[in-house]
Amino acid sequence: MLDANICYQAILTHDSRFDGVFFIAVKTTKIYCRPICRVRAAHFKNCAFYPSAAAAEVAGYRPCLKCRPELAPGYSSMEATSRLANQAMQMIEEGALSEGSVEDLAEEFGVTSRHLRRVIKSEFGVSPIELAQTQKLLLAKRLLTDTDLRVTDIAFASGFSSLRRFNALFKGRYRMVPSQFRRTRVAARDTDYVNCDLSFRPPFDWGTLLGFLNQRLLFGVEFIRGETYSRTASIGGFQGTVSVSPISGKDMLQAKIGISLLPVLVPVLSRLRKLFDLNAEPTLISKRLGKLSAKNPGLRVPGAFDTFEVGIRAILGQQISVKAATTLAGRFADKFGTRVETEVAGLTHLMPNAERIAKTDVKKIASLGMPLGRAETILNFSKAIAEEKLDLRPDGNFDMQLNELMKIKGIGKWTAEYIAMRGLSWPDAFPHTDLGIRKALGEDNPRKVLERAESWRPWRSYATMHLWKSLEE
């Protein structure tokens, strides 16, 4: 429930902690904004507050051209119903309702479509279809504003199946056709890349997150220079490169996405938000972690651009140092990945997918310099995904996913929790048998480690990052 008085105070102070948590709509102008909007605040009596951009648009409001609601950070809540709604939101953002129905999406989570509709309505104030439509429209608005792409290309990149449907819905919501809207923006020509801004709620420790990824780079697949992270990407048969760096003075990152990835722009943006944990609410998390997070409230949990990739990295890292595991991972990408030519220095390979590794001889994997048993674990993990016996997409039942992971010989509690923490973006994962965690807590008894961590629920993944960080101090 939104408290109107608290919301209004957040608007008066332009409080970035509430950015994306709610939206303000002005009854007199029929425009809705982010809490951080610098336009003079309307009188309280003329304001309405909505839990999502979709709810504001369905109520008849248009997005502000100044604060641009399409750039607001995503939603992140850990209550049971909120968790389901948020996971469904992630899949909708990746285009789940462009290719399937609400019933199909509900089946993915093991709930009825009626329950899923009710949960999403309760959380975001709209139906799943209305939520999907708004997500597509806001992405289209962003591309119309920031690029010189053809309107047809923007329509399909945003997830619309036809230009006619795109034009009709755009005009119905925003009272102008896309070509009219485009005349309101300043063009920034770049024929080789699409530039997209990715917002987050401060504080955000980009340096520590980048340092964590730098120590675990997949050489050839990922590359870091200065404050810029770059990587190759392959989604749905489309290949290209992505580079991400912070924007000075703003609570944003800028993603430079190769034009060849335009047909899969929606999942690319969703994966980048997941990789850099951009939907986190640091104030909420720090309040729960207390003294543990006091020194660095902006610490994030590095996620995954590809969950299979992180799974392989986790298995390679079993019982060896981070440095040794990184060396092995580089060999793995070089031997089994696809060599590509790119314009980004250091990017030479695409990471192999599960289907390719599943057909590989176990001895070839072991020849990289690992025990045969670990090579068998990699092979079995790959087969489980390739044969769809293991599903690593967002799910409402993480305990079940952990159990399915641990059914694979060679994947124990630590590996499963690490995959859950980074690959599944599970904020309450806790690899309590980890040597670094035990050392940071000064406790060798795993049961007591779990007891110590109980007060950090449901944010134990963030507690893990703080404990690892403390070892560097």
C-alpha cells in the first residue's frame, strides 16, 4: 500500500531511494513522473500515486518527457507474493507474453493463471497483459528518444508483432503516433550501436562490482578496461557485443549494444539489469543487514548475463582458488567457444551453450587441467540443461531448484547456493560452507554459521558479499 503523505514528501525532496518504487500522476496535466523529477511539484490535492508505470498509463496518464519514467529502476521485493510478481515481471520484460499466454507463464511458476493475475494486479495495479504492453511501449519510447532507428525496427525490437499494432497502441496511450513523438527529441546518430541508459537506486559501488567480475573474467568472452565492462553475447541466434560503463554524475549506467543484437534487445537489457543487480533497493537491504553493511551500503550481488555460464564457472571453481578457476574458465571458453571477430579489444569468443558441451567427450573437458570427476559434473550439468531436465529460469520455488541442482553428481550445497545467488538472482542464497564466510565470521561450525546469518534474511546473498569484502580490508 502506498502512503500518499510519504510519497509526496519523497517527491518534494527528489528522494532517489523511491525511484521506481512508485510513480506520481498529476490530475491536471494527465502526466505521470518519477519521484526524482525536477519539474516543480504539483499541489498535493492534484496528485495520485501508482505502484507501477503500467498502472499510471492504464489510468490514462502519459509519461513525463523530462524525467522519463521508462528509465526508472525495476522493482525488487522479497515478500512471498511480491517475489512471484517480481519474477513474473522479469519474464514479461524478457518477452514471455510476446511468445506465449498468461496461462503458459503461470504454468512456468506452477500456479494457476487466476492466481498469477491476482498477484500481479495486487503488486502492480494492472493485469499481466497491461504490464507487458506498458513495458513494450516504454522501451519503444526510449528508442524513439535516443536513437535514429526506423520506426519499424523499433516496433519489432520492443516486442510488437506488427507495426499496425504498435502504432495503434502507442496512439491510444500517448495520443500521438510514433512519428509525431519522434519530432520532439534530438537525434544522436550511431549506426553500429544502440545506446541505452540503465538506472539504479544509489548508493551503488560500481568499483567493487567490477573488481569482483574482473577477478572471474571469462577471457575472450568478457573484458574490462578502466570502468567499462564488455562482453560477447549470443541470444536466439543473434550475436554481438555489449559494453557498459557508468555515467558521471548520474545514477545510471550506459549500455552500448551492437546493432546486430537489436532483434533481441529486450532480453539483452533484462540480462544486463540482472548482471549488475540494478533493481536492488540498497536502503531496504542495509536496514536489515545493520552493522554488516554500514561501511559499504552500495555493495551489490553480481548476477549473470547467462546462468549456464555462471554454473560452469561455479563448477570450475570447486576446491581451487579464484585465480586458478579463472585460468581454467579461460581455457574452457577458448577450447569450446566459437571464435568471432569483434571491434572490441579482448573479445574473441562466444561462450559455448549447454547443447554444445553436452555432446563433448568428458576427456576433452578434463584435458583442460581438472580432475575427471569435475569434468563429468560439467558434462552432466550441461546435459541436464540441454535435455530440459534442469530449468534455470526464474522460478517461485528456489528450494526445488536447489534440490534439482544437487541431484547432479558433483554439485553440492556450496555450488548450488552460488548458482542460486548469481545465476538465479536469489537474494537469500547463502553458501554457508564457504571458507571465506567462515573466516570472516571466525566460526568453523556450519550450523552456527547458519544461526549467525538468520537475522540477515531475506538478504543473505548481500550478507555474503559483505563478508567476502571484509576479508579484503
